[in-house]
Amino acid sequence: MIELLFILAFIWLVFAVIQDFRYREIANWLNFSLIIFALAIRAFYSAFSADYRYILFGIIGLAIGFILANAFYYSRMFAGGDAKLLIALGAVIPFADTWRENMLIGLIFIASLLFIGGIYSLLYSSVLAYNSKTKFSSKFKQEFKKNKKYFYLALIVAIFIVLGAFYLNEWVFSIFALIIFIFPWIYVYTKAVEEACMLKLVSVKNLTIGDWLVENITIKGKEITPHWEGLNERQLQLIQKNYKKKVLIKQGIPFSLSFLLAFLVLIYIKYAMNGDWNLLGLF
């Protein structure tokens, strides 16, 4: 069963990456079909082996994936398609025979996803900034001037923390000082990349549900304002029927590649490291 789930998830993840890079979205049918096939495989093996754990682990994994996906979505870390992909993978990932191993597998996957996703997002945004370096440089300077007071504040707080660490001889606090110092730089960098490299004018016929508007649109006295959840179906239909101009939207980073790479980490541990899941040293 494990091999079949691996093959199923790998194929679906490859298609999700292709969709994400081509259309900047992951279709619902792709995520929902992964859930259906994964649970069907588990149900078949449970019935065939008279062992309820196969389907039980899948249902519990699906529930945990749903909780985590909503947490990431409403904290604005994931877009809708990414959140649904995480829910679908929740039905796949608990492929071990014990609760302990499945918990470790899930923790390793989430840790890998966040770590790889952070590195990938930084590299991807760096490429965007380099390709539009003139525009990016201008936006970065604007954002820096706009938020200059936060740089000074972060520097002052960081200095006090370092002095406190020196006085207490607890240098581990210097890590917090470094985080506080670099946070304004990360914020300004992210804002500059968004405004210089991730805005695009598109025809209304090419808009999709979930697209992020940059500016307000007024149609027949009704105002559609930008929202972090993106366009809903009603708003999309209203724009496509009544709006003739091009629309400025903000494109996100195609994050699905991070899911594929994190899943490959699980495959590597399973087959190259003989399933040594206790890499985090928790047990």
C-alpha cells in the first residue's frame, strides 16, 4: 500500500506543480481526486487485510491536514490551492503502522515543507528582483524611507538585547536580537518584490477565482475591493460580464514545488535511510 500511495501522491504533486507554474492555481478537482483515491486505496487495504488502521490513519491524517491547512490559510501563509493540497496530502502521509511513526512522519513533512518553502521563496523572489532590478531598487528605496523609523527602533531594541545578553552572559539571546534587527529588512524586501515584480495587468477573461486585486473596481455603483482571500465566484462573474478594462492583480509564488520537494524528503528517508523517522530526536 505504501508504494501505491507514494506513486499516487508523486504523480498528483507533479501535475499540481505544472498547473501552479502555468496558471498560478491548483485546480480543486486535482486536490479532491487525490483525497478520493487515497482513501479508496486505504479502504481497500483495510477490507482486504481486516485491519481498520489503514483507513483510520487516513481519516485522521485528513482531519489534521484540514486543521493545519486552515491555520496556514487564515494566517495568510498559504493560498487556497496550497491549503487544499495540504489537506489532500493529509490522507496520504500517515503510511506507517503505528501512531508514533505517523506522528513523526507528519512532523518531518511539515518541518521540511516550511524550511524548503522558506528557502525556495527567498530564491524565487531573488530571481524576480534580479530580473526587474531597476524597478525593484526604486521600490526598495521607497519602502525603506517609508519605514525608516522601524529600522531605528529595531536597531535600538537589538542593541539593548545584546547588552543584556552580555551582562547576563547568556549569548543565546543574541539570536533574538538578530531576528529583531533583520525583520524590517525582510519586510521591506518582501513589499518591494511584491510591488515591483509580482503585479500584472490581465484581461478580465483570464481572471480566476482567488486572484488578488490590487485596486478597487467599481461596477454599476458596486465597489469590489482587494481582499487577501481573492475574488470569489460572484465577484468574478460580475467583473467578467460588465468590466471591459484590464485588471491589475498580484501574483503569488507558485509554492507547490515546496510540497513536492518535502514529499521527496519522506521518500528519501523511507528508502535511503531505512525509515529512520526519529530525525528530530523527539523519541
